[in-house]
Amino acid sequence: MYYRLLLFLIIISIGCTSSKPVKTSAENPPHPHKTSSNQNSISKKIDAYLEGHKTKYSFMGTVLVEKNDSVIYQKAIGYASVAHNVKNSMDTKFRIGSLTKQFTASAILKLVQNGKLALTDTLDKFIPDYPEGNRITVHHLLTHSSGIQNFTSFREYWKIMKERLTLPEIIKLFKTKPLNFEPGKKFSYSNSGYILLSYIIEKVSSLPWNIYIEKELIKPAGLKNTGFAINQIIVKNLALGYFKSGTGDLRNAFYNDMSIPAGAGAFYSTTGDLCKWVNTVRQGKILDGKYVKLLFTPFLSGYAYGWRILKIDSQLVFTHGGAINGFLSHLFILPDKNICISVLSNNASTKTGKIAFDIHSILMNKPYKIPFMKKEINLPVEKMKKYEGYFITNPGKLKMRVFVKNGALFTQIKGQRPFEMFAEKKHHFFLKHPEVDFVFNFKEEKIISVKTSQGNSETLWLPVPEAK
């Protein structure tokens, strides 16, 4: 339910799985864009920045920045429905993926506050025959430290996500899988834990998990545009989800039945409702003070209860990302400055986390970079051929072939499909989707290495005489 397309693999889950903060560096334009007092207003800077994301990544969605509960910036970009030419607006609803987890976590704390549940309760209290259930606590489930395998990473998930299943049926998918580690010893993002929390909410409250959240959280917070809807229900102003194919064209998202993500990622919302939700929670209007504090207390790998807790330049940050077929989302909160940055997109090939972090840089007068489109140059076929060959990583785990076919240059990792390469300048090439840079190093007219760069990762490839 979460797409992150890489050159060497595809990661699928619900939400943001990286335990590291998103960095604020961007796409290597010729010159960094640094804010200063004599430059344009913050709004114009954000406008220019988002235009770069729209041009390069086809960003579609809404962006909201609030300070002290007042809007200081808002923007709607692109289309809620491309086929019907319906534009996004600030009232457009988007599926939010793993941002749902903060609602589920708050619901659990509400039950704890009301004396109906304890964070130390073990899983076997709710599912008596759950393997190792006497060692897995509610706290472990909330903090991704249970060791339970993440069912959205299973190979068969692509088929499972299209089915309509009950919570017990979903739990059966991972219930008998061995634990990845001793409960409480490590952090490993697992949507399975939040499926179990959804089930616990139902067992304790005697209500469907989503109805309990609506009754105890959404309505008291005054949220008008947030909720859960299975696919067959028509939700007014709900955007359609899209993604970019490997050839760069926009396509409809794959079907995902909303019974599957449940409390791990099935909600929809708006940027306005999300900021309102966070403000309401932090003001103690949903949970008592000690539970609000607990909600934002980091444990292993800086993960709290449905939130990641970071420090950027000694500044406290509450943040989380989310994704589900065709949608990406991100919330970025500066509690000490009472700033909320909310970014929602209905193009799963865009970069909502990066947008949120870079808007923070704009607000704090820190360096940031506006995305720009690389320009390809024409390269005759006879010159393309000098880059052909077989390459292997050092140490040799991955094997790559570079070859000319039908007048174009391609790269292909063994076991994957080929991607067309585009020349940028001498010995420099790039892929469009996914974004990967290639630099060929020559010595005496022979390739001695190839360096690939993807995001913040670099890989060195060494030539081999033939495919092995």
C-alpha cells in the first residue's frame, strides 16, 4: 500500500518505513536556493518550490502551513480526477495511509485513560492462542517493537490487498509466522501491529475500530473531513489515486480494498483536518495531559505512539509519513513554535516527505533546493556503444548490464526489467523513472568503474568480462 520505487527493489507497506529522518537536500540544481530577508516572501518561495515539484514529479495535492492555528500558506495543485478534469482544492480529501496510525494510537490511549486497557496488557489477553502472545504487549505493538512480521511485505500481498477481509482473517495471514526478534528488543516497522491494535479496540470497546475512533476522537475534535470508507462507499470530494509508470505516464493506482489496512492506514482526511487534529490533541482536548505526553514520547529508533520524534538543529519535531495505493501524505509539526506543515498527494510517485521537510527549511531560513528537470543530450549510437558492458557491485552482490538496443542505451539489473538511460553530459547519464544517476569512469579509453547515485545512496560498480 506504500510505493517507493528503487532501481534494485520495490518496497511495499502502509506508511513510512524508514527509521531515519528525511534529509532536506534535494535534486542537485546548479545553485542552492538560500532564503534571505531581501528575497521574496515565504509564500512566493514555497510557490516556486512547489512549481519545481509539479514540473519534475507531477506533484498533485494540497499543502497547508499553519502557525498558532492560523493559516500562513495553502495551495492546491493538479487534479482530483484527471479523467474528469476535476481540480484539487483545499477541501479535497485524500487517503492518508499510515497517518491513520496516530488515530489508532490515540484511541488505544483513550481506552487506557478510561481504565479499560493497560499498555502492559499482553496480546494473549485478547487472542488467547496467539503464539508468544504472553510476551507481546500493547506497548510493543504501538512502538513497532513486537517482532511480529510485517504482512504488507509478504510476497503474496499483491493478491491479498485486493480482497475484502475481516480483522481476524488478516491476523491469520501473519499469526503463525515466527517473530523476527525478541519483543521489546528492536524497532522494525510492522503494519501487522496496528492491525492487532484495531482488533484490540474492537474487543475492548465492543464497537468496530473505526466507529470507536469516530465517536471518541473525530467528532470531539470537530473533524468534518476525516474518516474511514470502504471502497464501495462514495465519499464526496475524495481524490482518485495515481502513480507514474516507468515510462513516465500517469496511471490509475492499483486497487486496494480498505478492509486490509484498517487502523494501520485506511483513513482519508484533508490538510486542514490534520492540522486541526494535531492541535486539538496537543491542547489536551482529546486525551489527558499525561497521555498526550506519552503519545509523543520516543522509544526505540525515536518512534513514539504513531509518531516519529526528531530533532533538527536542536529543534523538536513530531513527524510521520503515510502512503497507500495512489496516495502519499506527510505531517511535520514544530511543537515549540506551534507550526503544522501538512502535505497530501494523489500521485504516489511524488515526494510529500521531502516537501514537508524543505518547507520547514524555507520557514527557518535554511538552505533548500528547488527540483529541476535534467536536460538530455543527443548521443550517436556509435558513442553509446563505448558504455556497453557487464558490471558487478563491490562486493559482488548485484550484476548489471549496459547495452544498446534499437538506437537507445539501456541498463538492466539481473532479474529485473531494463531501463532506458539518457545522456546528460560526457560520461554522465540518468534514468527518469526511477531517478538514478550514472557516472562512467575511464582510463585509457576503458571503463574502470561506474558510480550510481539514487537518493542518498551511492553504489560502485566494477567491470567484468562477461555475465556470470
